[in-house]
Amino acid sequence: MPTVHLLDYVAGNVRSLVNAIEKVGYTVEWVTSPQDVPKAEKLIIPGVGHFGHCMSQLSTAGYIEPIQKYIKAGKPFMGICVGLQALFEGSEEGPAVPGLGLILNQLKKFKDTDKSVPHIGWNSANTSVEGEVTEYSLYGLRPGSKYYYVHSYAALYRPGELEKAGWTVATARYGDEEFVGAVARDNVFATQFHPEKSGAAGLRVIKAFLNGNRLEKLAEKPAAAQTREGLTRRIIACLDVRTNDHGDLVVTKGDQYDVREKDGVSAAGAVRNLGKPVEMARKYYEQGADEVTFLNITSFRNCPIADTPMLEILRRTSETVFVPLTIGGGIRDIVDMDGTKVSALDVATMYFKSGADKVSIGSDAVTAAEDYYARGEKLAGNTAIETISAAYGNQAVVISVDPRRVYVSSHSATPHHTIKTSTPGPNGEEYCWYQCTVKGGREGRDFDVRQLVTAVEAMGAGEILLNCIDKDGTNSGFDLELINDVKQAIKIPVISSSGAGNPGHFEEVFEKTATDAALGAGMFHRGEYTVKQVKEFLQGKGLLVRQYEEVI
């Protein structure tokens, strides 16, 4: 097979990119030193995280000059995410660190007055000339296709500016800001989105670049409906994974976290077995799931860290599932079976190298947040949230929150933040606060959800997975009051979880809250509805969703 050279400078999940390159018929060789760069015939630089950190890594390792010479030599070069940002002069994210300077412009942070930041999810990349979408496809980009973005800083698009410098541009829109989704000039192509995480549409882009298919004319100029821009409604499939009583890894789902079968079932008392994790993840991908989340609910304490079964699940899943993968459970400082201390950052790194794009932290985030307030709202610098986000970017850290309602008679009945609820408590209480829990909801803390989410945002978390113990397993819809309350408190994206029982619940949460994504589990696992059916329902209601594309 033809060869592609890939430069990895601790850029997060590169396994998926390798798998994607191999999927379209190429093999990967690694650039391990600056001397390897001139030998490459096709060079790709991926990246996630902090602009300054990434550019400093390249500079310290001696890669800047070889990369510049490689590009000037006219050889095919592709940058992904921070790999695109590296082409610019610099970024507000790291003002003291210069970029490669191919594009004389600075990257700016998205405004968070009207939207969540980071910008996480599926958006457009429409080939444009001075702001007008054209009938040309740049390296396989198509109107109507959506691509996976995850970033806080962007090259804001000003019509004609890049074109005058010879660049072909594809753009997207987030809120009222239009930004650069991809650029190309001569031998250089770069995407702000992650093609390796953009399903069939992204694989098509990688294949077009590697085959040298730069610009192709579409059959006809796209209609306005085809080029509708903006962040789509993100639908996430969640798989709770644990060992059953025979030691096999299974996907399970419980009622309020109880995953054992009840009386009246032939396997009463046994762990509920809904299927195999890798096969189910692939099924949801093919149905159009925008992300897949694995929650390890046993932590596999009886095996060495390097042999954790979730690592193998991620490796196998990332071979065929080209959307973002999140892993939760066991992301903490631990002591391995041989007595070796392993930091949370090292654990996360193992997961990233195995195929994860994000890690989810649960109970340990509550403890870290409590300590944050005990220090007078000062950062410790060494928590799992802080160390992982510093190395891989805040978009790589998700905080899984498990709150439950505590009803009170009035605002003054508790020191915690309360809301007036439309669903009174058992004794007619009109107010409630949301208590944080740990250990899968088994233990409550004197700590409310607002305290938690504001603390973890300050510590560097990039997203909240907002569960609700009261709603879990009820199929009665999401807790809209909880979601709105949390959204008002923070700027980072929120994934709504717990309670989804039918497609209408997804419409309701998107229409009545400002949630950034919605997650389903049991309704998908039991086969009551498919992800595709949910998306078709939402589209019929006029909501923007990523269209299903045939998996290649």
C-alpha cells in the first residue's frame, strides 16, 4: 500500500487517524525525528489541545524548520485541527508563541455571550468564494455533509482576505461568527475539523487528499437548503460496560443504577446483558450516532492497568467507528497491582492512545471540587482535571455529574442553590436543590450541582455529562429544570442524560433547554428506537441534524 507519514507530538488520539488512513487504502509510517521529515512523500500533522503547547512541542523537538522546508518543496501536506492553526501567524491562545506564518492572520477565541465554548460537534465546511458557496468540492468536502469540530479558537472568516493570498476556503458558522473550516493552497490542505472523527464524510476527505483530488465540480450548484450551516443537534449513544457474573464484558443498563435482573425474569439476580460493547458501538455508528460513550462501571480492579479490558474495547472500536469516543470510569491517580503509582494523566494517556477522544471523570471530580472551595476557590494544579486538560486541551475532559433532587419548603430552608419547581415534592414542597452524589449515586454529599459545575469549569473541564438519578431508567424524559439551571451557570457545553424514552423527549430537550447534546441508552439498547429514527424525527420537526451517510 502507498505510504503516509504522520508526525505525532503527543497530539491526543492518533490511533483513529491511523485507522482512518488505513481504511482508505494507505499505510502509516511515523516521523520520529526532524531528519524523517524530508523523506516523507505525504505528511500529515494532527493536533488537539493548546496552540502554544503544540507549537512549543514542535519547536523544542526541532520540527519547525524541516516542516517549513517540506512545504516549500511542494510536497503534499495536511494539517488537522491545531495542525491548521499552526499555519497562521499566531493565536490568542498562546500569544507569545509564533505559528508557521503561512497565513498572515491571528486566531481568535469564540465569543461565549451567545453560545457554549468550546465549539464541540458537527458543523459545515462549505467551499466558498468571498462568502458565496460554490459548486466546487475541495478535497471531497460536500454541501450537506457535516464534520466534527472541537475547538475554542478559530480563524474568523473575512470574505476575500484569504482568497487574495491564493487560498481556497471552506467555511462554517457558529452562532453569529463565520470561521474557516478548511483551507487549501498549492500542496497544502488543512482542516479545523477532525476528518478521522467525521464518519463517512471525513473518510472521503482523507481519501481525496491522499489521492490528490483537490478540486472537483459538483453535478450542480448546491441549493440553500443543502448548505444550511450551524451546529447540528448532537445525539450520543451511551454504553454502560461491566463484567457479568461469568467474567464477560457486557453492555448493561439499570433502573437508578441497579443493573441486575428483577424477580419474574428468567435470569433474576444476574447482571442484565444487553449485548457486546464493540458490536453495539459499531451498530450505533452505522445508525448515525454522533458520538459513542463507554462508561466502565466496574473499573476492573483485579488486573494490571495496561491490561484493562476497556483499552482493548477502545482499540477494536476505533478500527471501525469513526466518530468521537469517550471513556469514563477509573480516570484517577491509582496504584497498580505491582505497587507502581500511576497518575490520572498517565491513565488518560493510555486511553487516548487506545482510541479515546475524551475521558469522563465522575466521583473524583466531586472530591476535587470540594477541595477547590476549601482552598478558597484556588486551583491546586495537580488534579486529574487540570493535568489532563493542560496536556490535551479542555475539550478532552468531560465531567459526569450524578445529581438528585432534594425537596425543601423554601429558598431559605437550605444554604444550597434552589429552584422553584413545577413538579412539587412528596409533601407539596415547591422548591428543590440538586445534591451531588458519588459512587454511582449510592452516596450523597453536602454539595450542590451548581457548586460542582462552576468549580470544574474553572479547573479546566470542557464539557458536562449531566445525568439525573431521579430520571434514570424512567423513560419519562429529561429533567429540563436541572438542565436549564446548569446551563445558566456555565459557558462550557452540556450533554443532557437520563430519562430519554422516545424521540419526542429529544425534541423537547432541544426546544425547551439550551443543551448542546442529548444522550440515549436504554431505549437504543432495547431496540425500541434507533438513533436513525430519532434523527429522522428531529429533522421532521425542523431541527438541524447530521444526515446519515453510507459508511465506507
